[in-house]
Amino acid sequence: MKARFLRFNQKGFYTTLLTALLLCLGSMGWGQASATWILTQNGNATTSGNVSANAITLGNDVNSQSIGYNQNGVYTTGWNSNNFNPNDYYQFVISPNTNSSLTINSLTGYFSVSSGTAKVNIQYSTASDFSSYTAIGNEFNVSQTTASSQTSFSGLNITVPNDNYLYVRIYAYGLGTGNATFRIKNLILNGTTTTICHSATIQYNNNPYCKTGIENINLKGSTGGIFSSTPGLILNSETGEVNLANSTPGIYTVTYTILASGTCPEFTTNTLITVNPLPTVTCPVTSTTASCDYASQSALDAVFSAWLATASAKNGTLTNNSTGAPDICGGSVTVTFTSTSTTGCGSVSCDATFTIAPATPIVLTKPADVDLPACTTTAAIQAAYDNWVAGFTASGGCNMTS
């Protein structure tokens, strides 16, 4: 946006006038704003600039049944307390519109009473229950008059943050026991608004993570945006919650986007999240072999070592608690295999058994004793002996030989 300059030449002096100042300031997010309650016909407000305002409301102890509006402004009875009553007030509410903050610089109003003299206090708060408040100026008197008396307060510098409301209460008391009315008209709150565009940071506080459970995001700043990520991450687009158990391990960029609104452009910010895999382990197949399958203990030890080596691990370091192969004569060992994560995601184990089946016992069967008569021939003795020797039998063991 271009500003317009007017130049005048008089006696060698140049005067430069800058115009369109408000337009320039507006492009920077600043603007005048006001709310006016005329109060001669109804309790509604008219506004200018980037603000909203509610209709006038009354305190609990003011006679709401008798409220009315005429050329003197809003009026009602019930201001009879001799001392300040926190429930005797007119209330006015103003707020900045979305993505804006408001600064109230001045308050102007016309105050009058139908008879007597009222003591008037003006207070404001950003708490709807008025749990904390601040006075505007000092208490002042309003006496019976034909025309309303104007009262103004300037230099207030009251700040109303984005998404907040300013509650202004005008209290009166001391009008005695009659039906005197306290009246206000043309109440004006003047100030400026500043556009507040979106700003936020996001973070997964415990990053990196293991592939288990669910994790919430830490969002600070503007809400209402949309979360997105690179493929593989199971992400809730509204809350930023991540289902770690169902996500594919990897490193992901999570982006938080708030769409453009009003004079505010689209806002984006991002963070990284790492999902590490859980460790896995695969045990050897359970093995059972016979003692007789091995020529020696060293041969068995070699087979056992090869069996141990068939275990495998992913995403972790593999270890086992083996103390050696079973004895070749028979026995069994159970080995625990463990995969321990290299990224802090715990460990997992499995068991496998290696068994050596012992050989059957050796059984030797002998023939009955043989007695030969004296003078038996040598040939007969030899034949009888050979027959007797042939009667010996053996079974069991490994690879039995005679």
C-alpha cells in the first residue's frame, strides 16, 4: 500500500504531509475500535472496528422489572442502599474479535438521576464473575439535573487479550428510599485493536519412542489446527496423538497447520518423532539325536555349536546362556536366547532344548557250560568248543562288533 504525500513550497520551506496513515497502520494489524451504547431506545450496542459488544445487563439487586429507555438513557430504580452494594450496577461487555487483542483507552458517558444525589463507581474486570477488578477513576457524585452530565476517563490503557472479554460495571448508591432512577446514555468505550496471528510450537516430549502404546503431543500456542505426517505414522489429525504400536518404525515429520483467516496467513510448524522397532528373537528348532550318531564328544560339541548358531535376532543384540553341549552318553540342555534392543526398547527371550538320547545298554548272553568225557578226540573237542563259542551273543550299545 502506498502512502500519499502532498508537498507545498513557501519561502523556500517544504512541508510534507503524510496521508492514509490509518490505512498504513491497518495493514500492520492495528486499528481504531469502539462500542457505543446509546440507550435511548434499547440496551444494544453499536460497534466500529474489530470488536463485539453485548447488550447492557443489570446487577442482581437492581429492579430489572422497571428498566426503561427514553431521552435520558437507560433507567431503573433500586439504587437505595446507603453504602456501596456490589450487586447494584449496570454492566457493559466488549471483546476483541478472533485473532485480535483490544486496548481500551477511554470511557465516556452521560450520567443523571431523576432526584437526589447518587454516588457512582466504575470498575472493570476480565473475569466474568468479577473475582478481581480495577477501579476506573475515583468515586463521583451525580445530582438531579435536567440534562445529563458528561463524564470522561482517558489514558486508561486497559488490555483485553485475544479470546477474552472486558466487563465494565457502573455502580450507584445513595438515592434514598424512594423510586429515584439512575440513568446512563451514550456510553462509549474507545480503543484500538491489534491483529494477533497464529503462533504455536509442538513437541513429543519423550522422543524417541519404542513401538508400543500411545503418545500425546505437547502443543503450546494457538489451537484448532490440523496435524499431518509423512506416511507410516498412525496420527490423529485433530489431537496429534500417535499410535506407536501400529506405526511403522522410522523417523517422521509431524506438521501442525492452522489455515489462513482474516488478515492472518496460513501458519505451519513441525517437529520430528522417531519410532524405534522392538527387538525380536528366533530360537533354534528343538533337537533330539542319538548318542550313537557321534563318534566322539568333540564331534557332538561341534554339532551343538552349529545348532546354537541357528538362533537369530532383529533390532537387538543376541545372547544365550549356554554352558556347553550335553554328554555324549546322553542328556539334555535347555538354552535361553535373548535379543536386547540397541535403542532402549527392552529385550525378548525364547527357549530351545538340545537332547542326546543315550544308547541302549549292552547285553551279553553266554551259552551253557560244556563237559566232555575223557578221551574225547581232539577233533570232537574242537568242534564242541567252536559250537560253544558260537553260543555267545551281545546286543545294545553303539555299532556292536564281536
